[in-house]
Amino acid sequence: MAKKQKHIPRQAQPAEDKPATLKDMLRPDVLEKLKAQADALKAEEHNRAEEKRKQAEDARKAEQKRLDNDFGHLLESSGMDWR
């Protein structure tokens, strides 16, 4: 008869044997290129948002200047009692 093997529980994997991540698998030069591209995209998005904000501010100023030159608007928005 064959001997019965004792069941030995497996020990938990040490912290060093964590599964490999994509970052670990990529070459350093590829990783640097990806980081540079991400930074460039963030800067471009920031510039686009800043330009949009500036255009909105310019449009608001132009509208205010137009309204300041409109006598009818000035009379309507005047708080004085003309009676």
C-alpha cells in the first residue's frame, strides 16, 4: 500500500513575488516617452481651457462695452428715480 501523503498548506507568497504590472514590464525609455506624452497632453488641455476662459472674458467685456454705449440700456438699468 502506498503511504498517505500529509497535506502541507502552502505558505503565503512573500511580498517580493507580487504579480508584474505593466509599468514593470515596460522598458524605461518607453515609460519615459509615455510620461512625456501625458505631460504634453495635460499642458495642451490646460492651454485650451485657458484660451476658452480668455475668449469668454473678452466676449463679456465686448458686450459690456456695447451696452455702455447704448443709451436705452443705460436708462433702463439706471437706479435713479427720474420723476
